[in-house]
Amino acid sequence: MISVAENLRETVVQAEHKAHELARPGRYAVSAMLAGAYIGVGEVLMLVSVSPFVAGHSPAVRLLEGAVFPIALTIVMFAGAQLFTSNVMVMLLGALSGRTGWKDLVGSWVLSLGGNFVGAFAFGAMAHASGVLSSPSVKAMLAELVAGKEALAGGQLFWRAVLCNMLVCLAIWMFTRARGDAAKLAVLWLPVLAFVAVGFEHCVANMSLFSLAILDGTAGFGDLLRNLAFTVPGNIVGGAVLVGGSYWFTGRPETSYE
């Protein structure tokens, strides 16, 4: 495992690569769409595999949801794609280091967020058309999950989003520190399991979930936009400020990166 300072340097290099890729916004957007689709894989897997346990009123439902959903972030990290919730941390560290600009940060955040939405919705449309989500137990679980999110107050959504992306970006941070694929897999899996099992809010996962509900007729775009109005800022605070800002403060060099 590398040190915090070394990990900070590696993350800044990642930010430089992302800033360089912004010169080809079409490619960047497609990579972001892939990330949105990969998050959708986790949502569909969770609905199909866990819904029978929901129907059976199993007390282990939350833990089962947490156990299967991390496949989403695993695919993103090992396949490579532009995920908004990790970009908020990486690009802030790049900007703070002076190796990338604030314009790069804004460009990355906007393109990855938009691309993630398109990818999540497109994957949701394909999954919906495939019929894998047509069973009564899946439909019931989808409606229950969306209704639960719609019932949350704005402040609850915001703070759940803060805590969610704190865990997600910790997973990304530890993934970079770890050496060996087995270790990387473990440190990705555990924090994501925690955020899903507890019920925190991930804006891209919500794009996927609400897209499925919109296509199923149990939610509208207004419901998704309300959720994103609170979860996007919360994810930024949790990932960029709590994780990125904290590790910048503790691991930054005494001299400039220049």
C-alpha cells in the first residue's frame, strides 16, 4: 500500500489525464455514458436478485442489496469510465494542486454528470425492453424503493448524499492506494456495501433507478429532478470536500507540484 502523499500525487496525475481528455469532449461524454450504464447494471442486478427476498420479507434485504450493488463501481474502475461522483474528488485535487484548472473541474463535472444520465437512461431503456424487470416482485421492489426516496425531505436527501459519496470516494481513494487486484476489489466492495445497506443517496444510482421507474410508469421526470437537486450537491460535498479536501490538507507537499 502506498502512502497518503504518494496517493495524492497519483490522484493528481489522474486529474491531469482527465483534463487532457476534455480536449475530446465527444469521447469524454461517451466514457461518461458507459459509467452511467455500468451503474445501471448494479441497479438491475439488485432488483432482479433481491426482489424475491423483499417479497418474502427477509430481514437480510438491506445487506443483500449492499452485497450485490458494488458490482457497479467495480466495473467502472476496472473497465475505466468517467463517473461523476469520483470525478468530484479527483478534479478538485487536480485544481488544488495547480496542475489542472478550475475550468477543467467544471467541464469534467458537467460532462460526466450529463453523460452518466444519458448512459443510465439508455441502459434502463434496454433493460426495460428486455423484460427482465417485468416480474411482479421486481416491479413491487422498484416502486417501493422510489417511493421511499420520494418521501425523504430535502435535507435528508442532501445529508444522505454527503455520506454516500464520502464512502464512494473513500473506496476510490483506497483503490488507488491498494496494490493487487484482490485488495483493490475488497476496498471497492466494502464501502459501497455500507452506503447501499444503510440507505445513503448516490445521484447516478438514482438516475438509473428513477429511469427504470419512469419507464415503468411509477415515477416522473419531476421526481428525478427533485432528487438530483439535493443529491448532486450532497455528493459534491461528501466526495470533494470531506474526502478530497481532507486528504489534500493531510497529504499535500510543502512545496508546489509545479
